[in-house]
Amino acid sequence: MQAPAPRIEATRLYSDPNTRELLRRMLTDNVLLEPSIGADGKVHYLLAEAVLGPEVDVKGWIGEMVEQAVLRKASSRQVVMCPVHLRADPMAMVECVKCRAKNSVKRSLVEHTYCGYIGDDSRFDKGGTLQCPNCGRPIRSQSELRVSGVWYECQNCLSKTSSPRLVFLCKEGSHEFNTADLALVTIDAYSVNEKALVELRNTLLLDPELAAMLAAMGYEVSAPARVQGQSGSVHSLDVYAKKDLETVALQVAVDTKPVDASAVIAFFAKTFDIKPSRAVLVAIPAASEDAKRLEAGYGVSLVEDFDGSGVVRKVKAVLEGAGASG
Ligand SMILES: [Zn+2]
Ligand SMILES: [Zn+2]
Ligand SMILES: [Zn+2]
């Protein structure tokens, strides 16, 4: 016995329309949740903030999605942050190791690979275009030059160094910190977990199609739905539809192998309490023999479909076949 628990958990996760919309966009636009640094110096996930709304804790949301294996870390980077304010937008500067002035200029020694001339890079600059001061040939690509040395020269005390000291100016309180003080903080980009893809495609694409079909048949539809049973317990369903006295409970079970009997039992546990006129369980790619054996006894109609493309048509046929009797 396994499988129904994650599905129930996932249904709860996806019951928030903004969550569904964000995941749907990530899937259909094939985009990652990428971190960026905002004007406040903090890490933001702009797409998530825009879709989930300002009142949602995006990092908490991501944490929950990762925990439920809906999202996974796609890449990680370490960024420099102020150790006090945890802002990731410090201004980096080169500081003179002798006099601590911050007005060093960068010099490099450059070789023209064509003629072998070596000189200060400023000597190659001929009024905005690059030209060799020795042979006079214009420099058309970076590959024609080889950098053979780089150093920093303080404009204040004229001392030179090839290993400069970096200092950072925090935007909050204008205080400085150096490479010994700085905080390195991991920021991650997230993608939809491959393992959740099938499930998501179903929830984000198939469920809305089923809901639309039922609405077109004149039902009042909730998808996903939370329905109170006769016991008082509230049950989650992918789709719940109502027309006059007729009610339809619909659940989609997706697996990599034929959906087993536990999916029927888990669905029956809900429908036994909700008592809909029709209970339809969609099994993708198929229903196992055990599941089929339970079908009649549990009052559940099983609809099998290999890849989900025929589900809407088949469910419609089941409902129409039921007639008005229910
Ligand atoms: Zn700071
Ligand atoms: Zn200096
Ligand atoms: Zn040259």
C-alpha cells in the first residue's frame, strides 16, 4: 500500500490558485525561479513574488515546494553580502595596500601577437580605436592581444601591486568591510522536479480541462475542491461538480505503472463520506487488475487513459452514459 498520501499532500499544495499559476507558468514558459538582488539589497524571486502576491513568504513557499519534491535546486551561487545587514549589493573597490586610498588605476601589459610588441595597454588606444603603437596595425579582436601582466597603481602614493585589496561599501550606513569580514551566502535557482512533472501537468492542465468540460455540461464546478462529507470531515478532490441534485466527484491518479488498488481505496474513503451521485477515478496510464476488481464494489467508475489526452472525452462519455438517473 502506498502512493495516495503524496497525492493528497500535493492536492493541498496545489489548492492555492496562485501556486498553480506560478507552477503553470514555470512549466509552459519553461523558466526557472531565478534569484536576483533587489533595490533593498535582498535576494528576490521576482516571478514568484509577482504571481504569489506580496503577503506570501516566497522563501517559505519555495521551502515547502522543495520538501514536497515539486521543485528542486537547479543551480547554486555564492554571493558577497554585508556581514551586518546581509545586503547583497555592496559596491566593490580596490584599496591601496599602503595608503588605503581608493583611487587606483588598473594597468596591464599587453603584447601584440602579430609583431611581438609589448607595452602598457593605454598605448594601444588611438583616440577610441585600438591600434598597435609599434606596427600600426589596427586591433580588430581581443585574440590579437595577449595580456602578459596586470597591476594596480595608486594615484595617491603611486605604489603598485598585482594583488590588490578589495573593499566593499555597504549601501546601508555607508560602512566598509573587506574580504575577511564579508559574508558569502548561497543563492539558488529552482526548477520543477522531473518527478513532479507528470503530476503537475495533470493538475495544472488536465484538471482545468475536466472542469471546463463539466461547466460546459451545465455543472457548477470546483477544481480543486474541498468538500465536506456527512461525517463533517473536509475532503480534497481534483474536481467536484454539481447540477441540481446530481453531484460528481472526480480524482485523477497518475503513476508510472498501472495505478494500484490503493488509489481506489483512498478515493473511496472520500466518496463514501461525500456520497456523490457519480464518483470517477481517472487512472493514467492504466488501472491495475486489483484496482479494476474494486471498481464495482466501491461504486467508483474507473476511466483509463494512457497519456491523459483522451481523458476529457472518456469522462464525458461516462457521465452522459449515466443519464439523469445518477
Ligand atoms: Zn552593511
Ligand atoms: Zn596609495
Ligand atoms: Zn604590432
